Amino acid sequence: MMSLSRNLAALLLFLSVSPLMHSHIFIHAASTSPPITRSRIIFLTGLGSDADYEDEYADNHSSPPELLPSVKTPLLHQEPQFCQYNPCMENQEPCPHLSSKTGCLCPGISGADEPPHPPRIQALLPVSEGVNRGKIEVQWCAPSSVVSQYRVVIEGSGGDALEFGGGLRQGLVGSLEVGTKVCVEAMNSAGYSSPSDFSCKRYDSPQSSDHKLVAWVIGGGIALLLLLVIAAVILWKHQMCQKAKRDSTDGLGNPSYSTEGAL
């Protein structure tokens, strides 16, 4: 009986304490559980047209950049141009300077560390007027080399030479006899040019040239006259032979003609 009453008392005590424990467990679970997120529903009204939608899509999604094909610029083939440089003219700008300015081409030029090539002599002209009358003007063309000076050497002058500047292409010398040899040499820091056939020339006065021309004309006239005389003699002999043949033919055809005389 006593055990039964103890069991009843324990059951009543458990029933009175269990609601409190249940509420405590519920509160603790509510405080530790994460908050419940409710989904938000947005209602859209007054939608625009398809065009507006496409414009907005185009703004938000920019199109990738268009790749342009590479354009190749054709290279024009240009023929190389030579510099406007005349080696026979005086006081010109050096050809290497022209080439650096315009990109033109110069002929091959030897440097200042080697003797220059020989220049080319053009003419030996007598001066007939002015204060230099009676002198000889020597004209030449520059070589394809670096030249600082020129000198004119006259045959029979004992080695004396007249010097002229590197930009000059002519110079005056004294009177010369016909047949005198004149040479032009180029100079630089490395030495002198060697004489050549085209850097030397023998003086021939215009008067002697005229005399030679007259002599050739007279000789040609005489030769033509002799040819005409010979042709006339040959023609005369040919006519005489033809006449003799005709006469002999006529005599043989005549019956009254015989070698013993007329009948």
C-alpha cells in the first residue's frame, strides 16, 4: 500500500513538472533556430513594348567588338633615281650631300683614305678675247673620288704644276705650242691620281685644225678630178673600139670592097 502511494506521488510530480520543461525546450529551440525567410513576390505592371525590352537588353548586353579585316597598304615599287649631279660642272653640291637629302643614288666614290681616280680632260681651248687672250683654258670632269685639289701638269715645264680648287672644273695656263701634252691630276690627303689616256691631251690649235681640214678638202677634190679624167679616158677608148668594129663590119659587107683594092 505504501509503494502504491509513492508511485502515485511520483507520477503527479512528473506531470506538474513536464509542462514547464516542454515550454523551456520550445523557447530554447525557437531562440536557436534560424529565422524563417519569406519569399517576396513583386508584381510588374505597365510593361513596355518589345522594342523597349530589346533596347534594354542591348544596353545590358553590349555586343562584342567587330573585328575589322586588316588592310594591307600596297608598297609601290619605285625605280632608283640617280642624283642630279654633273661631274663636269663647277661649284656643285657634293653628290653624298644630295643623296642624304633626297635619297638619290650616287656613283661609287672612293674615300679620302686612298688616292683619287684620274679626272677626264675635256678640251684645251685658246682664249681669243679679254685680258687672258693668248692663254689656254683647260677643262676637265671630276672623277668618282674624294678630291681636295686639282693640278695641271704641262709637258716640258720642268715638273712645275698649276693647282686649282676641288670645286673647279677649268683653269688657265700660258700659251702652248702645238703638240704639247697637258695632264690633269686629282689630289687628296692620300696622294695624287695616276696619269691615264683620258686625263692627258695634246694641244692642237684651231688654226692647224683648219689647215688640216683645207688640206683634206683639196686632196679630196684632186682625187675626184683624177677619177673623172680616168673615167673619161676609159669611156673614149670604149667608143673608139666600138666605132672600129662597126667600120670593119661595113667593109666586109660591101662586094666592091676587097683587100686588093676597089674593082
